Amino acid sequence: MNGHVKSMYFQQFMQLATTLLTVLLLMAVNSTRTVAASRNQQCGNSLQQTLKLSRLTQKESVDLIKTYKASQGEMSELICKVSVNNVPDPNISGLEPSERIASIYTHLQAFLPHFKRVYEQQTDLQLPTSPLLTELTRISARSRSLAAVVNSFYQIIFPNLPLPEPAGGATTLPPPQNIFQQKVYGCVVLKTYKEFLSNVSRELRTIKSKVCRRRIPINTSFF
Amino acid sequence: MVSARVLQLLWLAFLSALLTRGENENHLVVAPQSPVLEMGTTFTATCMIINTAEITSDDLYWNLSKTIIPREQYTKVNRSALNVTISVSNENCEWLFCLCKEVSASIALNKGRFIHGILLKKGYRPVKPENLTCVALQEKIYISSIITCRWDSVGRQTKDVPTKYTLYLTVTLPGEHFNKTTTENRAQITFSMFPSFMELDIWVVAHNQLGAVESEHLKKESDCFVKTNPPADVRVISERSFPTSLLINWTRPIDKGLMGLTYQIRFSKNASQSWTYVPRGETSNDIQSFRIQNLQPDTVYVTQVRCKNAKESYCHWSDWTHGVTKRTPEDRPTGKPDLWAIISQGDAMNERRVQIVCKDPVFANGWIIGFDIKIQGQKGKVMNGSLKWERIPVNRSEEDYHPTQRKFDVLKDIQLPDRKSVKVEVIAVNSVGASATASLVVPEKGHERSPVEALRIWTQGGQLWLEWKPPNKSALSEYVVEWVSDNQVDWQRENRSTRLTAIKGNLKRFVCYSVSVYPIYSGWPGKAAKMEAYLEQEAPLKGPDVRLNGKPGRTHAELVWTEISARERRGFITNYTIFYSSDTKHTVVVPANTTSYTLTSLSGNTKYDICIGASTIAGLTIGSTHSFTTLKYEDGVIEFIVVGASLGFLFVVIMTLLLCVYKKDVIKRNFWPQIPNPGESTIGNWSPDYPLKAETPKENSLSGISVLNVDVCDAKCVFEEDKTSLSLKKDKYLSEEHSSGIGGSSCMSSPRQSVSDSDEGGDIADTTASTIQYSSVVASSGYKGQTPSTQPQQAVFSRSESTQPLLDCEENPDMQEVSRQSQHFPTQSCFTHATGNKDGNIRLEAEQQNEPLNFCLLDKRLPTEEQSPDWLPVTPASSYMPQLGGYRPQ
């Protein structure tokens, strides 16, 4: 066997290896694209679900404020204009989408104890059959659902980024209040929550155009 | 399986350990305890002997529901254990006992220690539930927090091993779990709030003591389980400028934030049950109005809407809204009016009555207010006297306005000569405008073009179907199918290619229709092909009424009956059946075109019941029954017999008369023998000792007859007055002479009893035996035994007081007859007088007063009392002895 023959074998081996490598490369690209498409669809669906739920919650919060005002008797407009401390900030914090989504989640969690307190206070003030109690229950449950959906959405778009827990630890609730203070407190909580939800809806619409689309080019450019 | 056996053995060991502790321990133990068995499988139980060596497993036996299980099903494990294997086939709960034979007295005494049983519960393994569906209803503006799920339970279960179902529901994202267990096939789960936009995972687990099985999972977004209310405030708007469309508006039943909705719209013409659905593609999501197009003008439509979640195609539809009714605006008629002519016999000869009739156009598109008509003659002359159109208004009720069946209006009723044809043009007019012109020619009679061929009519599917072959004419434009019944006419048009069609009119069952098919040649009707048909036939409403034509004969009778009226016929008469019966029943079937029939071979003098049944293909109806009796004799037989008998009698009479005439001398000689002329006789030659008279018995030697008049009270009088003469009278009564005297007639010829006075006569006879025959009649006012009356001789009379023989009478029979009659009448009258009074006193008085009246005529001739003895001795002896004797039986 001479050197020419050896060189020919080597060339054949190299051709075969190149072909094989090309095939593997194509398969990998195709697989990545499929995964990316699937993830992108998942992102869109989850975002859509979050958006719908936030809108619904916002609408229900609007209805709840109307019901709340109607059930507080006279001076209902007045009590809703008083400001109260220790109520979560309606603004969404953070710069990156991950931070802002995490902020949404933490805010939703932060409102839950307040809803519980308002419910307890209003249970003493309202009849058991009052629609306000029902709606307070609903808004509380809806907030939990929305928090769960936001959490899910976050997990989808940032699978390797853990959702941070609330920075300030447990939510601070107001001290014991008189009836007027209770009424004012309840209204402020609900108004703040409504405002927060409005911000959430806006934020999610913004994220919709950023997050789900952005990940596709990232994945594609990787290859 | 092995582990089960191990467990069973362990359980046995545990049980035996427990049982050995007690003093009153049981010596038999069965394992497994309280098993639940699956139907269709086999089960093995083990019986173990503990704490005794008195018995072995050979002494054991099994009992299932009080029945000993055959030994073939036993398996001996060892000396102290015995298995039994049974198949589980019966659903009922059963006891399985292990028992011991009484091999010793101690076993017999302690039976309770040598028995152990287990209860076998049987059941079926659960089967996977199918068709799981869940629904959450809308509640006010929200969705109910209760979700209701249903499923189909599959498979069987027993009451001992019931199957339970557990409904599981998981809200995926927050990870909330709910479940509800039930024995039914539905369950409800209540949330604190309906989890909108969350994914739900729902499934059902069927489980019992034999196992568990899970249904398919329903994993959907929660909104898909929502069944909303139907759309609210549905309004339908009719716009005059759009006569073929309707605009529908509604309000969504639930907030858009809760659920996006898609809608479905359907509509139907009023009173129609068939719905037209608007294609789903035309109703985009979350709309709240829709315009339905391509509708018919001036038509009432019912519209409905429903909705469902727009996201998923398999979500629940809401119920339909209530139907909203709206009429589309009017439009001018589209198409032509349906013009036709009904032709019948005219009032005058060579004339036809033509009724121009017209139906509204199929699409009248509004209220037809009238028809414009123009009738042109053969040469362009306008028949109705004007070149302009004539407006014929029509006035209709609401019912006529939109009838289910198109009715027609009679526009004109004209008399048209047979030899003339006219062309009719008609336009239908409504409030919006006029239709196109319809025209029709009524051709001359006999000049119609050729008809269709091979017309055939039959019933199928509740309709009357027609089939025909077209005439061989190329100018054919269409066909008109006309049907007539009870002077009701209707028609329909078919296009030129039609060969087979069904009558679309509302035909009645059991009514005869005359169906005609007219080919139309460019507006010229051709000759009709006609047939009669029924939509459906049944037995006639009544049978024919039968009667006899004339009188029945001895063996025949002619029956006639009338045809059943068309209204009562209810079908084509196929035949008539004649039923007639006397002792036996007979039937005769005659064709349908027969209305009379002569029954023959009947029995004479027999009553027959007849009735006639008329048959259609659907049945037979029998008419009223008529009865008649056949004659005993045929007509003329009696007359023949009477005439024959009369002729025979006449013949006999004539022959007798002839015989009398021709044999007069012989007859005379026989009946009236020659009596010697007394003038020529020599009395001196006559010997009184004529031996014949001397030998004649007393009774028979009567030469004269005395008639004794006996009254009703005779017997009484006899007893009272002359009992001594009883025997004598008895003899006389026995004779019971009702008449006497020569010639058979006398004054005493009456039903009254008369007695021949033979005893007195006997003496007389003796004395007059030698005299020539005289008739001597004794009339007595009393009776024989009576005490002699004051005028005893007055009652005695003789036919002739003369001793002269009857020569004169014999020679002059006419005179004798006159004499007899003159004798007869007064007697009868007197006798009648006497018997006519029932009262005895009156009669007695009459007899006393009118005694002469009784024998008034004879009285003068009667001899006096003094004369009697004079003539008695000279009474000639009768020469007619046989005659005397012959009177007796009278």
C-alpha cells in the first residue's frame, strides 16, 4: 500500500466525517428551532392568559370599588380620598422585564394580607349576605390566581432565574382602627389595587412585544 | 398470586394462634375471612383443623348456601387442611361453611366447635367512566362558583360491592385540588371563585372493593366549561328600503373581560319548523349585530341567537334566545300570477261556461290588492268591451293573505261559444307594484292539441303521484295538473321536462279526485288526459240499500240496490257481495257495475234475510238487511187449480145435467117408481093380512111420523110430570129425529130435537099397515109425556088428512114443491119466533097464544080432534119401508 492510496483513504474518511457532521448539525438546528418555537408558543399563551386575567381582575376591582362605596353609606366619596400608610405601592419596580414581572408577583402577594384584613373588617360592618363580602372574596382569590399565573409566566420566560421573595419580609398591616379608619383603609387598599392592576395590564402589553419575541432571535442567533 | 397465598396462610396462622387461647376454642378455621370475590372468577378457601387430633381433613366437607359442595372441588392440603375451589357465578351474597362429619360422639355433642363459615361478597370490577362533561353556569354577571360534572357509569355492580365515583378537579397553576365522592354519576365541586382563565384538570375515578379505574382527563381552560346565558335584548329591525333583509341586534350576556364570545344565528319562516343557520364564518367573534340577507319580502321570520366561548370550538353553547318574529318589508310581486280557466257546460247549446281564475304569484311579496285583466277575442277584439285593462279588486281576510294553500280568485265568468277562442292576460298588483303579465288562451272546442299519453296515478307516501308520457309536440311549454272533487278545483303547474310529479295540494283522504293533465303549448292548453283517483281508500261509509224488485217468486227473487253516493263511497267499489240466508247462509259476489241481481234456487215459503256489502280495496261495508218470504206456490198455480177445479165441477154438472136429460126416464123410474093408480086398484083384492106388515117390528112399522116438539126444559118436565114415561122418552130422544116427513122437509125440520112418535105410531101403524103410504106428522105443543093438553089434537097434523094416495103429488111435483114451501115458511117463522125468546115464560105464553101460529098454515088443514081417529085407522100402510128406515139416522 503506497502513500497515494493512504492519502485517498484519508480523504474518503474526511468526506464521510464532514457529511456526518453536517447532518448532525442540521438535526441540532432543527431541534433547537422546534424547541424554540414551542417555547415561544408557550410564552405567548402564558402571557395571553396573564393578560386576560389581569384585565379581568382589573375590571372586577373597578366593580368592587363601586360596590364598596355603595356599601359604606354616606361620605363614601370622601373616605376614598384620604390617604393611608402601609398600603403597597401601586407602581411596578425594576428595570429588566424579569425584575418587573417579579415586582408584579411580589405586589400581588403583598396585597393578599390587606384583602384579608379588609374582609375581616367589613365582615363586622356588613351583613353576611352583602355582595361586598362576596366580591372581596373573589378579588382575593383572583389575586392568588393572577399571582400563580404571573409566576408561571415568569418560569416560562426565565426558566433559570428564581423568582425573588418579597424584600421586606412579611407584609406590614395597619394597627387596630376605628370604623371610619377601617372604611378609609378598605377603600385605599382597593383603589391602590385597582391602580396597580392598571399598571400590570400596561406592563404586560409592553412585555408582550418584548419578551416572547425576543427569545426567538436569541435562540436562533445561538446557532 | 403467590403473595396472596402467603398472606392467606399467615392469616390462618394468626387466627389459629388467637383461637388456641380460648377454652371454648373452635377446631375449624376458614381463610380468607370475609373475602370480596369478583364475578366470573374462581375462589379457593382453606379449612384448617386446629387444637384437635380427633378429626382429619378427610372428615371435613364444605357447604355453600346449604348445599354440600362435591368432593371433586376439594383439595387436601395435608392431614389438617382442606381446600375448596368454587366458581363465582351468583351475584348474591353467600355463606361458605367448613363442617365436620360426626365421626365420634364428642363431635356430635360439640357441633358448634366443628363448624366455621365465611361470608362471600361478590361484585364486579369497576369500569372506566365515560363521557365526562362539566359545566359551570353563568350566574348574574359572573360565572357560578359551582361546577357540575356528569359521566356515564359503565359496567355492572352489585349491592354488596357498590361502585363509588370520586370526581377530582385540579386548578393547575395554583395547584388547588378538589374532589367529591358519590355513588351517582354526577357531582358538583364548589370553588371560592370560578377560576377564570385557569387550566382545569378534571377526571373521575370509579372504585370499589375490587379495584379502581380512572376516566379520561378533561384538561381545558376553565372558561370552556362555562355555559353562558343566551344573548340578551335581541331585536330584529325591518327596514323598508331593504325588503329582503332583517337586521338583528343583541347584547352580550357576559362581560368581555370574562369571556370572548362567538355567536350562531338561525331563522325560519313563520310556522315553519325548518331552521336556516347563518354560516359560522359570517358571524365574527364578539359581534352584537348581524344583517340576514336574501330573505323573501313580506314574509314573517323567526330569529334566534346563541353564543359560546370564542376560544374553543368544543365549549358549551348557550341556550337559544326566544324567537323574535319580524316581517320583511313588502316588494312588488316577482313572477307571474297563476292564470287558469275552468271550462264547463254553458247555459245554451254550443256554448261553454269559462271561469277565468287566478292565483297570486308564488312570490306575491305583499298584499295583492287586485288583478288587471284583459280578454281578447279571436281577431284582437277585446271581449270585456275596452281596450284598457280592467282592474278586479280582491278583498281578502288575514287568513287568505298568507294561506298555507294558495287559493284562487274568480276574475271573470263568461259564456264562450264553442267555435270561439279568447286570449286572457292578467297582472297581479300589490301596494308596491305590479307583476309580470300572465296569459292564457281558451281554444275553440274540439280544436285542442294532443293530450299527454299513458297517464298513470298512484299513491305513495301520503301523496298522489302522476306519471305521463309527453305528447309528440315540440311547442310544449309546460303542464297543468288539475284536480277536481265535490266541485272544488285546484291546479298546479309543472315544467315541460316533468314526467313524474306529486300533487302538492292538500288532498283529502277517501275523496274521489278527477285528475287531469293539460299540456300547455305556448299558452294554449291541449286536450286533457283524465283519471279518477283516491289519495287513500277505505271501506264505504254505508252499504247499499237493497230492496226487491216486485214480489218474490217461489224460487227466485230479484234484488235491486242503488249505488252508494260518491261522498259515502270512500274508494273505488270493486264488487258487491250479496248475503242471503234462511237456515243456511249464502253469498254471491257480483261486479261493481251491477245494481240488480236475481236470486234463484230459493226454497218456497221460506223467509230470507238479504243484505248487500259494497267492497273497496280497503274493506267491505254491509248495508241494511231486508227480509222477504218466498211464495208457497208459484204465481198462477192457485189460479190454475181453481180454474181446473171449476172446469171439472162444471163438467160434472153438465154431464149430470146431460145424464138427467138423456136418462130422465131411467132416473124417474128409479126414484119415483110407478105407483099403481088407485083408480085402477081393486081394494077388495088387498089382503089386510099382508105378511110383511105383520112381521115388521113396531118401531119400524111406523107409517106416519109424529114430531114431538121438545123444549129445553123437557128433561125437567119429564122428571116432574111423568117419570113413568122416562124410559119411553129416552128411547125417543135417542132416536134424535131432526126431520121427518116425505121430502125431507117439514115444519119441524129444525135443529130442535124431534122424536118420532113411534110408540103411538105403533098402534097406528098396526091399524094402518094395510093402507097406502101416507105421511103423517104429529105436531105436539108439548112433549110426549106431558099431560094431555086442552087441545091435544090441534098439535097433531098430518101432511094429508086425506086417505088419498100421493098420486097427485107424484104426478105434479111442482105442485108438491109449492105445497112444501108453503108449508115450510110459516113453520120456520113460527119456530124462529118460538126459539128466539130465551125466556121460558115468554115462550110459553107465545106458545099458548100463538099455538095456531106455529102451525098456522097447516092449521086449516089439520084434522080436528074428532077427525083424527077417523083417518088414523085408514092410514095406508107404507110401501116405502126402506125410506122410513133411512130417515132415522137423519
